[in-house]
Amino acid sequence: MRVEADLRDAASPARVFDEVERDLGPVSVLVNNASGWARDSFVEADQPLTAESAEMQLLVDARGGALMIAEYARRFAGDWGRVISLTSGGPMGFPGQVSYGAAKAALENYTMSASIELAPRGITANVVYPPVTDTGWVTDDVRRFVAESTDHWHVAQPEEVAEVIAWLCSPAADLVTGNILRLR
């Protein structure tokens, strides 16, 4: 099943859940993997941080993800559930993509709060921070950067990241909550 939604629209989370529940029934797992990625910077004149660039990024990656978690929590009727958000950038900043990094940091915090507030309902909440993942955008320059980096180990395939997310969705991960899992 595929549902397209613009998370800048605050009504989108309810519509997404309505469509999914109509076709598949109650939702027990929420994976926040939406992004409105855009370049912006404090110093790059051709890609300056503007109110518009910050707003777009924060509406999709931060507020959109938070509203998806809130809608999930409102509708949750089971005794077992999962919230998994995807992030990137980390606490050291995200030069050249400052609004993207800020929005992902906010989503991390929303997810950590969910891990505490939703735990009594049997819901775990974690964040996955994948390595550079080849979803079609990785160039030879990016591969060289990863190979020369002391912070990155390899370029991952989407299936590698999906395996970790699938494990977090399994009963084997019942004790794993409130974590940012950095994959390398």
C-alpha cells in the first residue's frame, strides 16, 4: 500500500492513518522516514538560510514527524507497538543543510519524549541514524569521502538499514527503547 502526503499540511497525519486503517486495520508500527530536504546555509550566498527554507524543513521533518507520532498515540489500541524515526546529521551540526539538521534534531527529541510517555502503553520508540545510504544519490565523490572518513565506515544499501528497522519492530527488541542507534 502506498499513501502520498504533504506533511507541511497539519491534516495529513490523520488522512494517512485513515487510509492505512481502512485498507490494513490498526497501525502497530510507525516508521518516520519523511523528509523535505533542502540545502541552506549561514554562509553560502547561493543557498542562504531563509524563513522559507527553515519553515519547509521544520514543517516536514520536525512538526510532521511529531504529528505522526501524536496521531499514532491517539489511535493506538493495542498493548504492543513501535515508533521508529530516522535521522541524520547528529549533534555536531549539519553544515550546508542547517535547517535539515535542526529539524532532524527536533524529531530525535520528539521520539525520545515518546519513548518515555508511550512506554506504559507497551510502545517502544527509537531513532535510527543510518550511515550514508545509497538510495540513488551517492556519487563517486561521496564514496571517496566515506572511504577517507574516520566517522563513516562504508556506504550502506537500503536493505541493510531496513534489516535493523525490522529487528526493532520484532519482539526481540522489546527492551530497546529511548535510543539513537547509530549505524556505521
